[in-house]
Amino acid sequence: MSSRTFLLSTSLLALCVFGFQGASMAGQRGQENRPAQREERPAQGREGRVGGGYIPQHGPPPAAGRGGAPRQAAPPQNQANRAPERNTAPERNTAPERNTAPQRNAAPERNTAQGNFRDIPEHPNAPHVHNNGEWVGHDSGRNDARYHLDRPWEHGHFRGGFGPGHVFRLEGGGPSRFWFNGFYFSVAPDDYPYVSDWLWNSDPIVIYEDPDHPGWYLAYNSRLGTYVHVEYLG
């Protein structure tokens, strides 16, 4: 091989190596300048949290359509004033329709009347309030026998204040009789299981009016996010 051919081959090889290294470095610089992709995480809805100091702005709405007077069916139309309908089309023996759409397993309804309040696995199995203001469990209506009082407001009405502007600290007692700021209350007997984890000498409590059950209030524990029916004792 002549020296001229050798020099030409060496130059071509050097150009190829230089070009390969340049392309590799350019690719690395492109990776460095590319913005890093953030990991997408599913957002947790506000209703996913309960308690933790959250205080609802208002109490629950009345339980619409539950426990009230039964709805009356619409009166039948006057058949005497209507001309008989004519069926001119011959009847056909059609095959029954086939439902080809796959059936979905619907989520079971929450039966709060039987004490099933855990609408989400992490939530307490007690009447509670979501951090979006939704009251869970107050839907049994006015005719719920568990909260019937023969003499509503027997000890008068609570005048200490309602809602988030009036947060009280429990000062002692228990379900049958507890107090704060000189006001005394008792928990409805059917709600005793829902206060087993209350701290009776320190928990923050907010009182709301009960729109469905005369003579009762709702005591909300903002630490736990749970609430119970309470009667004012004076």
C-alpha cells in the first residue's frame, strides 16, 4: 500500500470516529436539555379526608323524601272523555329482546339506618362529615323512632352558638352526661357506639341544629370528623 493511500484511509477513519462522537454528544445534550417528566399521581378528592380539624360551614340539609308523608300518585285521567285508542297495526310475534350489554356490578347502597357508615374503606364506621361538607349518615328522616322524644326541648334550647364560629372543648363526663362552658348534654343512646374514641376532657366540639329530629342537636368532633345526636340538659 502506498503512503498516499494509507494517509487517505487514516483520514477517512478519523472523520468517521469524530462524526460518531459528535452525534453521541449531541444526543446526550438533547437528553440533558429535555425537561424532566413529572410523575402523574391521581389526585385525592376532598371527600377522601375526614376529621383532622375540619369544621363544616353548616349542618346537614333536611332528609328530603325520607320519613315524611307518602307521595300521592297522580289522579287517573278521565277515561270517559277520551276516545278509545285504535290499534290499526297488526300485532307481531316478536322475539324477546336480548340484552347484549354486559351487566355492571353496581356498588351496594350504604344502609345508614343499620349502622353501615364506612362509605370509603379509610373512613370511620360512624356518622361523619367529608372535608367537602357532605354529611354522611343523617338521612333517616323525621320519623326515625330512635330519635323520638315525647317532650322535645324539655330543658330549654341551647344558646351557646352554632357552627364553625363556636368551637368548644369538652371538659368532662361521658356519653350519658358531658359538659363544656357550663352547658350540659347527653348523647342519644343509639349513638353510644360512635363516641367510644372521643376524649371527654379535651376534644373540640361544634354544635349544629338537627333539621329532622325535634329536641336533638348534632355534636361534631372536629378531631375525628364524626358526629352524634345530643340532647341539651341545661
